[in-house]
Amino acid sequence: MRAYRLADFDSLDSLRLHQEPDPRPQRGEVLVRVRAVSLNFRDIAILRGRYPRRSVPGLVPVSDAAGEVVAVGEDVHAFKVGDRVLGAFHPRWFGGHVPSTILRDSYGAENDGWLCELKAVSQEAVVPLPDALSFEEGATLPCAGVTAWNALSGATPVRAGHTVLVQGSGGVSIFALQLACAVGARVIATTSSEAKARTLRALGAAEVVNYADDPDWGRTVRALTGGRGVDRVVEVGGPGTLGQSLRAVAVGGEIASIGFLSTDNPGIDFFQFKASGAILRNIAVGDRTLLEDLVRAVVATGLKPVIHRVFEFDAAKAAFAHLESATHVGKVVIRLPG
Ligand SMILES: NC(=O)c1ccc[n+]([C@@H]2O[C@H](COP(=O)([O-])OP(=O)(O)OC[C@H]3O[C@@H](n4cnc5c(N)ncnc54)[C@H](OP(=O)(O)O)[C@@H]3O)[C@@H](O)[C@H]2O)c1
């Protein structure tokens, strides 16, 4: 089989295609023919050495995939040959508290990921992919989809009447916009691009604020709620946006802390945080149960994952470059032959 490996963290040229022996499923494992993977900012962060943790060089990158089961090991009862599946982002977090082993299990950072033709994984590390979703659509769900669903869930799930702030037009934010609209919430979106603002409105955003033109966009967002503030912030900007998110959030509202897209790190004012009355919740994608919930929600609502562009397996480097250019809206996908 063919597999890409990231030799080091220098440049895109470090992503090299290798011919390797086909993996064989061991007891309890399924062998998946990968049919589509989706890229996340995380894949670029690992490549550029910007990931918060050190990654192991030489691994197969990419965390998110969908495919079909082509062989099963002994004692596999959950799946059979021919089943369509998608991989869980955390292969050993099934529900409940975050396991202490979570960092060691991470695809592409600590273990081989999914940018390969065949992968043997535990039957517990995949969930069924319903017929309503293509392989390309399914592959968008494990990280970006689950993270967005998690951000809207938590102790006080977002529901009709709530206002949600989403930042930018990347994978997590677009899922958060679509899912928030699906549960009847009002969405305010930020972007740096007028063209993307039109797409965000077409996808259901009630208001769009250009954060590049308006450095005090948090205050603008708050004004758009009549001064009350938003109930939930889907915080993907991180160090450079948290201060504005604190201006935008309602007293008792929640900031779901997800990302680190911004390159500046001005720090936050403790007293601003305290005075905001906000709840800050750290998100680590989500467990397998949440992925199963999300798949059900996507099918039930007819939500169509927004795929900006699909690349062929041979053009994987171009797919990484495309994601890094940040010209996309939603997800960038790589397709593999059947
Ligand atoms: N903690 C977790 O569980 C978790 C899970 C998934 C993702 N993440 C993190 O969440 C972030 C988003 O991931 P992604 O895969 O959705 O990214 P992505 O698809 O690469 O998003 C790129 C888009 O984000 C927007 N953006 C860039 N810098 C921004 C800034 N300073 N303020 C607001 N928007 C900005 C831009 O949109 P416009 O062009 O519209 O401005 C850009 O096109 C990343 O930091 C990722 O590592 C964390």
C-alpha cells in the first residue's frame, strides 16, 4: 500500500509518499481501505512545528478518515467486510472523563494517522458511516464536526433563542454555524473577507462582522445582541482573539476554547475575564459517543458538510498547501481510489 509520511517539520517537501507492506488486522481489529480523509488546521500546525505539543517525526499524518472494511481480525463482532466506517479522532476515548492516555493516542502527532491506503485499527476506534453521507462528507466529521458539536453542547447545550458567535470560516466554525442554525440558534460570524461574508450569510449567519476592518469586533458583536452578549463563543482564534471574545460574551455565557489560529499573543486581563462572568471551557475534540451523536444529528437534520475542495491522493501536498492558504470555507478533503 501507499502511505504518506512526514519526515520532519521543515516544509511541505517533508511529506513523502512511501510504498509499504499492507497492514494485517490483529485480534479485535478491522482493516479499513481509506476512501477519504479531511485536513484540519492541526495538520498544518504539526507540519510547521506550531502544534502545542512536540510531534514524532516520520509518522503518517492526518486524523480524520472514512473508508470501507476490507478484512477483520479474530473476535471482531461490531463490523464485517463491506461496512462503511469513519474513524474516531480519539481512538480510545469512548465517553466519560478524558483518559490520561489521550495524548499518547493522537493520530499524526504520536501515532500513525490516516493518509494512507490501508489502516488496521481497533473495532472500537471506528463508527458506522450511514448511507446518507459520502466518504468525503463522513471524513469531515471526526475532528471539526465533533469539536463544533462539543462546543455547542456541554453543561448548557445551545438551543433555540441562544446566540452563538463563530470566528472565521474554517472547518470547525462552519460546522458550528450549521449545527447552531440546525438547533434554532442565532449565529453571528466573523471573517476577514467580504466574499466569505456572503457565503457565511448564505449558510445561515444572521450577522457577519469583519474582524480585519474592526479591531474592536467583540464590542460590535455585543452591540448586535442589544448589549446582552452572546451565549456561546466558538473560540478558534485563541491568544489573539480571547480578549475580544470576553467583550462579546454574555454574563454567564460560555467561551468554548478550541483553537490557536492567531499568531499574536497579547495575553488577557484577569480582571476583564473576572468581570465578564463568563465560563471558559477547554475543548479536546470529543469522545466516540459524541461522534455517534453527531452522525445521528447530521443525518436527522440533512446537514451537508461544506467541502471547499476535494484533491486526489497523489495531490496531497497541494491539499495541505490549499488549507494553509486559508482561502477555503469549510473543509479540504483528499479522496482515495476505491
Ligand atoms: N481543541 C480542539 O479540540 C480543537 C479541535 C479542532 C480544531 N482545533 C483548533 O481550532 C482552530 C480552527 O481549526 P480549523 O481546522 O477549523 O481551521 P481552518 O479550517 O484552517 O480555519 C482557517 C480559517 O480561520 C480563520 N482565522 C484565521 N485566523 C483567525 C483569527 N485570528 N481570528 C478569527 N479567524 C481566524 C480564517 O477565516 P476567514 O478567512 O473567514 O477570516 C481562516 O480561513 C485551529 O487552531 C485548530 O488547531 C482545536
